[in-house]
Amino acid sequence: MRKVVGKFLSLLLCLSLLAAALPLCAVTAKAVVNPYHTGDTVFFGEYPQTRVTDEGLLAKLEKALSQWQPYPYSVGTGEYGSMTRQDFMFYQDVALDGERYRAVLLRQYRPQSVYGEFPAEDSAVQARNGYPRETACWFRFEPVEWTVLDPAEGLLISHRILDAQPFAEKIYRETVMSDNGTLIHDFSDPDARIPANSYRSSWLREWLNGVFYGTAFSGPQQECIEARFIAPEDVHIAVKAPPEAMADAAAATATEATATDGATAQEPPEAAPTEAPRPDPVFLLSAEEATSEAYTVQYEWGGSDSILRTQPTDYARSQGFSRYGDGWLLCTPGENSGSAAVFEYGSVRSVEAGFTGMGVRPAINVNFSDCFAGDVDGDGEVSAADARLALRVSVGLTVIPAEWTVYADADGDGEVTSGDARLILRFSVSLEEESAMSHFFAPPQAAQEEVSNTGKRLMEEITLAEGASASFGDRHLVRAGTAARWESSNPAVATVTQDGTVQALNKGFACVHLTAGTNRYYYFISVLSPLQQRIYALKDKYPAGYFWNSYPKSEKYPAVTETPCTDHATGAYSHCIGQCAGFAALLCDEIFGRSAPVKRNLTVADIRVGDYVRCLPHHSVFVIDRVNRGEIVGYHMYSDTNRLAEGDYITVAECNWDSRCGIRWGRMIDLGNLQIDSYETYTRY
């Protein structure tokens, strides 16, 4: 069977070579039969994620410490081109009781830019994230959760931000002036031949396909990953001025464009050497993919959001991730010499290529059919139980959905026969050559009790209103005699009975989960207060991605427009002339009524859901949620512990965040860094 897989992958590789001229990050087409849909979750590979807090386990891990390994990170003097590799952050991986853990030790805090100096504790992102110097912090290796973006292509993106890395490790700045104005460009080489935002030559590309690829995936898992080809001709420095203007500017000055080797910009720099296309097992999404309308989901309360919404892991924070659920890099070049990145809920903006606090969400292409074949019950291994189930299917004693035959059809001939059952059995007892396939994916829940996916973990996100109830017990078929137990991770927010009926009590988050034998089913419950329900209903009236100005109104959403605005004051709400302030005031009036009293002179500590907040220096937002440090905001499925908020923050709705009167919902703001105009910040309670 290994040979069959090898031939298929070889054919795919040959076909992929024909795609070298496709746009950046293009994917080769292939037909894959699988039961997945866009937005589904799979688990594949392992990476350090959750911080270990159990004192007993920490004591055992400390005894297992041995040799520290330095991270290959750079530090500078604050000047462009001054960065050098230094050993100031260390790690080591330890195996204990069948699990893997990673220890991280900070001798110095990581600079925010690759050319920056070591920051002081009061300004260090890692210190603010709760990671002190000279103290080993431990993280558990856990299965990586992936979101399915394109089932036909096998395209997956990590559900969470897994790490924090700069796009470019070296930054050399060149400033040129001409009649066309001042142009500033960053390069990743001193000869000014390789733009800092060139993904083809980037540090991040090498890191993804070296460090991450080798850490997250075993050998058999790597054989399930299919490469994406990067087209070098589509990687360029994106500039606002036309190419001829850039050439004129480069020839106009010699004093401010000196490279580190003494060369000047008297003449346009020689082009970087052409590199033949090579396949990347791990890559970043493009800006086009990250903003695709295909990746939206409708919520029960009527709103919609992108399935790319995310949060960082604890480990990403330890590496210096500087934001909450936004700020992850793309392979597309940004403006000037910057790198494109996804910020709050789908907005794409440029960020300096040497910034170290950006998040990394790896993407991969997998061959579902190869990775699943043989593991009929989805428990993560090929066993005699799979052979028995395949045999029952072959003789008609068990019926499974048609798309599920990919698991039982071990020889790939399109049907399930006793020969498939025999082949699976021989694999399970090592009578056949070891399969090249890994079996770490968990298929979706089966409709029949026979296909119970033993040992599987499933997760679903649910939104409920305070006082509402929902029953999940009828979604699961539990074998007779199997011990089953329902539990809530936060009974103050939501309780659950042993028949699977959930009662939402108070605003907040709770994970309700069912343990049935070795199966685990998780429901991430977000409970909305009555006020939040009214606020969230406005998402349909003022949807994200549209604009709030005086241009012709959208036929689909009459309160907004489909045209970005260049005059930010045009069409402002009567409270004020700025679009951000007018929109925040409008939402206040929509919720509380225009006659509701206004109370000003608030402090950061006073801010509540429904408040109008004037952020200094010049922006206004409307608060849709507030979370305090220590509050339960999530659940770690593989350590079965609650995830607590590491700081105080608010979530907001806002307008004109993009200087085009654009609307967005859901940006998170760290209250520890928020400065407000107390007089302009007000409540309507």
C-alpha cells in the first residue's frame, strides 16, 4: 500500500510542477473524496500550546530538565541593519509519562523588532503576557486543531495562532528622494536586492518549513502533506509609486541609500538571483484567501462572522505575541516594504516586516483519502476493530454514509469488500509493509452507532441567551452499558443535566462536555446577556465589511453602503462630525434610545457593555463585551482545564477603522494599554 500512495504522490508532484507560473500561493487541483465541509475541525500533528499550571506536574518536570537549546532569534542596537543572532531565549523538550512538554526560559525579553534592543520589564510584551525572566515556563504538546478551508483541495489552516515570529529576520532600510517624493524601502540583504516583504526569501518561510514542520509532524504525518508551490515572479516589492519613479528616486540620491557594504543607490540595485520554484509543505495564506467570502458562518442569533476568527495559544504569548485575537501574517506583500497581515476580524493591513509580535497561523494541504484509509472507526490507529467494521460493511450488516467508504476502501478500488477487511487486518498486525499514512484525523460524527469513532474528540460552538435552554443529548448514540457523563466547566454560566439539557444562567463562557466511554464531545457555550442579544442583533443592520456614509445605500442592507468613503465627515450622525464617533453614538441610541440620560467622566474601570468610549488620540468605539482578568474565556480540550483571561479587555464595534468609513465588529482592546478621554467617554445606564 505504501507503493500505491507513493505513485499517487509522485503523479501529484509532476502535475504540481506545471503550476509554477500560477499566482502566488496557488494550489494544484486534485479530486479528493472526503466527508468534510468548510469550517469543520480536524486534529493533526502536535505543537506546544497550553501552559502547565499544575504544581505537582511542574515539580516532576523541573526534575527532568537537562540541556537548554537557544532559539535562533536576533537582537539589534535600535538601528536598521544592526541585528545579530544572540542566545537570550532558550527551550528544551521533555517526555514524561507518555506526553511531551516544552520548557521556555527567558534570559532577556524579546525585542519588538528584529533590530531593536532588549526591552525593560515594564515595556516587554512577554512580561505583560505573564512570562517572567529566569523562570522556566512549561507548555504541553497538544494535537494541533485545524480548520478546513477547502475540502476538495485539502486546504487547512491552524485554528489558533501557534507562534509569534517576524516576517523577515534582517532589516536594512533604504531611503530615496526625488521629485516623486520620499520613498522608504526595507530589504533583507545589505545589497538592497531582496525586499523585506518577499515571501520567497523570507525568514518566516524557512522557519515554517524547517522548525515548525520538523516539530509539529512525524515522518508518516509529513507524507500526508502535499506541497504548495510559490511562484517567484509574483513576489515583488509593493510600492505606491510606479517602477519608473522608484528608479528615478534611486538614481537621485547617494547619501541616504548607502548599504552596509558601502554600495550606494547611484544606480538601481541589481536584481536578486532567480530561484527555481520549490514546494512548501507549510505556508501562509494569501490576502485573497484570507478575505474570501467563502469563509463566513451564520450564527444562531442571526449575525455572521469569519471562520478565520482566532485566538493565540499560551505558547504564542510566551514567544512575544503582542495582541489578542488578531495580527497574523500572510504571504502577500503589503504596502511599501511591509508585510500583509490580518487584523481585527478580516481587515488586511501592512505591518513592518521585522516586527516580532505578529502571529503565525500555518496552512497545509493534506490528502484526506491517503490519511484516512484503514482507520474506519476514526480512533487514530488501524486495528482489528477496523477490519471487523469493514467486513460488516462489505456484507451489508452495517451501513455507513457513501462518503465514508474512503476509510474502509483500503485498496482504493472504489468499493468495500472482504479484501479490504483482510488488508486492514494484516496492517493492524504488521503482516503488511508499514503504511505511509498517518491516522491522526478524527472524522465527523457518524450517523450510525457502529461507526462511533472511539477515542474521538469533537467540538462545536454554541451561542445561547441568558435563561435559554438547549438539548444536546439526542445528538449522540451511546452504546448500551457505556458509562456516560455530562459536565459543565463553569456551572455559574451554564449547567447541564445527565440527559444533555443545558441551561444558560449568566453571561459568560462555559464548556459543556459529554464523556461516553473513550469518546469526548465538547460544546463551547457563549451565553449572551439580554443587552448583548439586542446589540448583536444590530450586526445584521450594520454588518461588518460594509460602510457607513452618505453614498447610495446597499439594497441588501439599507442602513449601510457598499462604497468606501473619502470624506470621513460626510453623512455623519447628528451627535458629531466624525464617522467613528457618529457610528458609536448611533449604536448607543439604537440600544438605549435617544432620550436616555448621558453620564460622562468615566474611567477605564467604569467601562461596561453598551458604553461609548473615546480612545486617545482620535477614535471612538462602542463596547459589546467586557472580560476581566481571571475570567473563564475558553477551554483546553486536551488538558481538560478552563482557559482564563490573562488581562482585562473589551470587545468593540466601530466605524472608520480603515479610514474609509468601514464597519467592523469584535476587535479586542487591552484595557491595560487603553487611554481614554474621560469626558467624551459616556454611559447610558
